[in-house]
Amino acid sequence: MGGLRVNAPLDTDRIRADFGKSAPGLDAVRTRADFPILSRPMSGHPLVYLDSAATSQKPAAVIRAISRYYEEANANAHRGVYALAEDATRVLEDARARVAAFLHVTAPRQVAFTRNATEGINLVAHAWGDRHVAEGDEVVVTAMEHHSDLVPWHLLARRTGCRVRAVPVTDEGLLDLDALRRLLTPRVRLVALAHVSNVLATVNPVAEVARLAHEAGAAVLVDAAQSVPHVPVDATAIGADFLAFSGHKMLGPMGIGGVAIAERHLDDMDPFLGGGQMIREVALESSSYADAPARFEAGTPDVASAAGLAAAVEYLSAIGMDAIAAHSRSLGVRARERLSALPGVRLLGPDAAGPASSGTLVTFVVDGAHPHDIAADLGREGIAVRAGHHCAQPLMKRFGVASTTRASFYLYNTDSEVDAFATALERVVARYARPHSSARPSDSLPAGRGGGNAAARGRAEEWGSDLDREVVLDHYLRPAGRDPVDDCQVEWEGRNPLCGDEVTVRVRLDGDRIAGLQVVGHGCSVSVASGSMLASELKGRTLPDAYRLLRGLKAMLRNEALPDDLDLGDLKALEGIRELPVRVKCALLPWTTFEEGMMQWPQPQPTSSTSSGP
Ligand code: PMP
């Protein structure tokens, strides 16, 4: 493993002395100093970064390793014969050796670099799956998989005619192992499962699953995207045939990850992508292929990211994965304790203190508050958490939710950050607690401004003026247009798959006048408020007039000029949303649903030339 070291000599002695296994615990306050980004404020507050399950922050040692590679060793690896190119090759292969040792696989050639875990899983689905899976065969997944460990198997099923079957998840968030045993028939070629769930923090018994799968004659792919960064992982002891990981979640740069492949499969797999580097010999009409891992790595590799990943592995190893795991778990336990005391908060997944959980993250839903609103409001206080379906839609469905909020912890997070998060969440929960008088009557046209008291509710997320946010919150808490519409002629449903918002619009027309309008569904404050505004603004208008308002809203959200004589009414309160691209979709959802619904109606069309407008 000798040769050029582009990793600035890492002061591993200092890191070990400060945080290592011999120390009573990891000192996150000191760790933080190694992460330059953590000293930047966010929204005027100290940054509390609780989204490491999405991507981790990078220590200076990793950032330095990348720039040093470009300053001192950049050339195309495995190509040139001059000294610089050999340096680049050495950097790449040194990184491979470090990752192999970190994952406890025997030989570096068992590690194929990819862009991320997703690409690693796709590599296996093509290079192994296309060769070993056929019509009538089965691939077993679990109901807690990330889409990255579902969609590649769905695509394999389309290519081969195999069937994908799923192990269910219990109410507690554990795999139903009895169901797995029943699914393990001789038809099963592969079991693909997460080591640690990115939503529930469940630690799946992967070694046990591998044993059962092997007994049934199936191979096992472990999606280790959430385990490799947080807990010691021994791919060989697990018995994984394939183990995929992402560098960016383990302090490394974006753009590199990989898959560790059991020795027995290396010569039994086809190439993944075709191109340079993966070949043995190429003629005009056919080619033969290199051995692993080159066979799986077509094209110029990301050597700089490999240098960064090597530095990340060195950094993690210097602190020690046991210490890191214990630290993150202690934060997860603390967070669950604080959150379980909050009214209306429901936590998903097993107890963070127990062996069934990594304790590295908490996922929750709050009565009456949409995850997008929670995450946006926390963001305004400098706290970064993730909201959405976390690329695990089947799991969301299993727990009867469209989306959740997730806070995830790592070696640079502190107890006081967890406390700041829990305290801020308490304020958010209170803000969205519904008043006893629920819906505003749909006939109260228009919805009045300033019906609530923003100061008393606390401050909402950062966009628009206080008054605008208050108007939106008021519409959200007392939405118009909920009353049923008899004899509706148009009914249309709209969804925002990103956050699970759903809306149904029902319209009754009298000639070209909107005589009845109902807007129902669920969503974040912005989409619900926008639906309430749609109901109150459009009822009684003619269709051309309604389409004119719709075009006006779109123009406002695109920052385009509006006609002088167009009065947007309460919709004006949504103007500030255009600064938040993700939420523009929320604001538009009821309106595009209305528009699509009206497309089904004979005359006049939203886009027809008969409608006047800007
Ligand atoms: N699997 C799991 C369990 C994950 O959490 C993630 C990332 N959220 C992935 C796979 C995909 O990782 P990437 O986007 O880096 O490929």
C-alpha cells in the first residue's frame, strides 16, 4: 500500500488521542473543528446539521486530499506510462486497498468503484443478474428498501421475466423473518436487503439472512449505504455476496461509492458498462473483457474522489467505528427520549437503545403538521433535517403515511444540538396545533387576511413577509372549499410524489361559470393554503376568468410580469414562495390539478385562445 500519498498526512495520533477507542467517548465538540462547513451559519443561526443520512459533511483532511490530488498527482489512471500517470494509478489503487481493508474483504480486486451505492446495486443487477436470473426465478427484497434497492430489481424483472417478492415489515419496524423463510423457495436467486434502514434505523440481521439465503441456494446483496458510515462492517463475516456503499455518506466526496464482491463471483459476472479500461481486446465487431474490477469500471475513473474516500476511511478508522457507532446511538437515544415526550409526535422504528436499531436517526410524524413544514420551519432556525418519503415509498405506505421527517446523527453532532432540535420542534408542533373551530365555510368569499396571530404561534419558515406567512397559515388551519359539491361534472386528482401531497378538485359548472368547487386532500401548509385560496378565489368566476387568474399565479411564481388589472387577492401572499423552488410545486399543485381536470371538460380549455389573459 506504499507509494505516493496525496492524503495530507493525517494526524491520526491526534485524532486517536482525542477520540479513539481508548478515550471514554467521542468528543464531538472537538470533532466539529475538523469540519469547516459546520462553522457556517444557516438562516442566521449556527448550523445544526442533522441530515447525515442523506449526505455527510467532509473533514478538512478529505477536502485537502482531493485538492492535493489535483495539485500533485493528476493524470489518467491505468493509462500513461510516465511517472505522473503511475502516481495517479497508485492513488486509485491505494484507495481500493484501503476500502477493501475497511470492509474486511480479502483482496482489493473485490472492490469495484462506482459513483454511489445506487450504481453499485445496478452494477450487480446487470453484471450478475442478467447472467444468473431468468424467467420464473425470483428476487426477494424487503418492504423497508430504499428505491435504489428496489428499482434495479424491477428493471431486471422487465429484462428477464423474473419476479420480485418482498419480505414484510412488522409494526415495530423489523423484518418478518418467518415470512422470509417462507419466501425462500428454490426459485429465489437473490435476496437484496438493507443492512440499516434509512427510515427506521433498523439493523437487519444480515448474517442470519445470508445464511438462510445460502441454504436455499440464493445469493445476498447487502445495501450498506447506511451501515458502512456508522457501524463496523465486515462484508466477509456477514457472508454478503455483494455489498454496496456510498462514499458521500461516510465523510467522503460525492461521486464515488462501490460494491464489494465475494471472490467466488468475480469471474462469474459480465461487464456492466462498455468502453475504455474494461476491455482485454477490441476488434471492430466484437470485444473481450478484462478481469474484475476493471471489467466493471468502464471509462476514466474519478481518482480525485478515490483520494478523498481513502482519506475518509483513514479518518473514520483513526477514531474507530465502535466509538462512532456508540456516539451516534447516544444521540439517537436522546432524541427519541425528547421527542416521545412531545404531544402528537409519533416515532417510527425500533427503540434506539436496543440491538435492533443503529440509533443513528429518528423518523417521526406530527399530528396536523406536514413534514415539509416542519423541516422548513426548523431550517429557518438553522436546523437541517430531511422531510419526504426518503426514497422509500413502499415503507411509507406500510406505515400509512405519505412522508415523514427524519433527523440523522453523526460523529460531529452534539447533545446540545439534539436538545436545540427537540426544543425547536416543540415550538413547531405548537404552531401547527389546529384550532378548535376547524374549516372556514367555503362560501366565505374571499378568505380574510390576518385572521390569526403569527406572533402567538411563533414564526413560520423564511419566505415572504410576516403578514404573507400569516395569511398562508390561516388558510392552512381553516381551509376553504371543504364542503361537498353536489352533481360535480369534473373531478380530478393531483399528487406531488416528492412529499406525498394529494389533492382532489371537484367542480360544478353552470354554463361557463364555476358554481360549485370543492378542494380536499392533504399536504403541507403551502399546498393546503393554495387549495383553500383556489376554492375561495375561483368560485363564482367564469372559466376564462379562472384561467386568467391561474396564468397570473404561474407568472407571479415565475417572477414574470403581471397585467396591471389582475387582482390576485390572497394569492399574492404566495409571492415569496418563488424563492423556494421545491415549494413552488406545492403552491401550484391544486391549480395544476384544477387545470388538468378542466382539460377533460369540452369548452373552453385552460389553454384555448378564447380565454383572455396575460
Ligand atoms: N440505500 C440506502 C439505504 C440509502 O439510504 C441510500 C441513500 N439515501 C441509498 C441506498 C442510495 O445512495 P446513493 O444515492 O448515494 O446512491
